[in-house]
Amino acid sequence: MDPLRDAVSLDLELMLSDLDQIERRIERVEKDLKKKKETVLELEHVLLLRCRAAIQAENAAARATVQPGREEAAHRLHVPVAAGPCCTCSTLAMTRRRSSIPPCSGTAWKSWTASTERRGGRLRAHRGELAELEEAAAAELLGAYGLKEPGLHRLIRATYDLLGLIQFFTAGEPEVRAWTIRRGMTAVKAAGAIHTDIERGFIRAEVVRCEDLLAAGSIPAAREKGQVRLEGKEYIVQEGDVILFRHSG
């Protein structure tokens, strides 16, 4: 087994696939430009050539920089898969020796980590055997390793962080729902993640932190403690917010 070799091989396969699609798109754009000169096509051609050069240089993390006024061209551009965020997960054997966690030698583990970070990615270790244990047994084993949560949970958190995603909640009598949005999104845009009608008719958002709501026991109880805030359209939604959207229509 050679995890570093496998990771490098996968990167190469993705880059070759990207290169094939980009080459075909360049050929199509060049044919269209011979028929008619269009600014958008010319800009797309520049971006495609830049992406091709980056891949040919085996720089999987390189991405064509989109400058102001080039958004339309970039929208039409096939974004290389290899240029996307990367999170590599390693399933480890169970062992009580923390120093033996890597599934390969220390040098190889460092090389693997460095290779992943160069591509703008992250490397996460995961003990797959925990998934086969009962909850109590898994908790005991985690405690023995000094861990607070399973590797799968840490992997999910790392993936959300890498993609710039957060979750907020809506809570009512029927159910509690978690909604995934991009970090930095405003309250009105977060409302649109639920339904476009809520975004269009947005009036205000009643926000309470999930830990405050759990401690209080209910929205009315949290409101009595002054933990429910009224926020407007420009409020930046935070990870773990519980939100009640007031809207018209």
C-alpha cells in the first residue's frame, strides 16, 4: 500500500481528464472566433489557455484568475476539477500507539501531507473501525485516544470549512431543519436557501444561538432571557444560528 502514490495517481487522472475537456473547448472557441470576433469568446480563450498551461505544468491547484469584467467568460469556462478544493481522507488501523497513526512511514506521511497542502487541500486521518462499534464502546475507545468525536465527524467539519460552508437551523413545532449555506451569506440570502418567496418578502430575522436555545428549552424562554435578536437583511448568518424568518406573502 502506498497512499502517496495513490493520491498522486488520482491527481494525474483528474488533470488528464481536465486537459482533454479544455483542449476540446479551445478547439471549439477558436472555430467560433474565426467566424465572428466576440469579446466574451476572446476572454474565454485567454482563460482556457491559462488553465491548459497550468495543467501542462502539473500545477493542479492553479486556477485562472477572473478579473473584473470577465465574469461572463468565466461562467462559460469549464473549471478544472483538479483545481477544486481537495480533502484527502486516510483510514487508519486501530492502535494505541499514537506515534504509529500514519499508515506509512513518518517520512512518507510528511510527504503526503505536504503534497496535499501544496494543492490547497487538507489531510485528515480517520479510524474506520469505530463505525462498526456500538455507541458506548465507540465512546470508550475515543476516550482512550483522548478524542472528543469520531474521525468521520472531524472529516465533515473539515470538508465544510474547506468549501466555505456553514449550517443554520429553523425550528418549529413540526421539525428542526438544518440548512447549508456559504459562509458570509446575509440573512436575506439565507432565507432564499429555504424558499425564494421568503427571500423576496423578507422583513426581518429572529436569531438565537443554538446553544442558548438548548439551554433555555424553548424560543419563548430564550426570548424572556433576551437571547433572541432581531436582525435585518444585511445580517451575516453565523454557524449554529437558529433563525425564524418573518416575511410577507
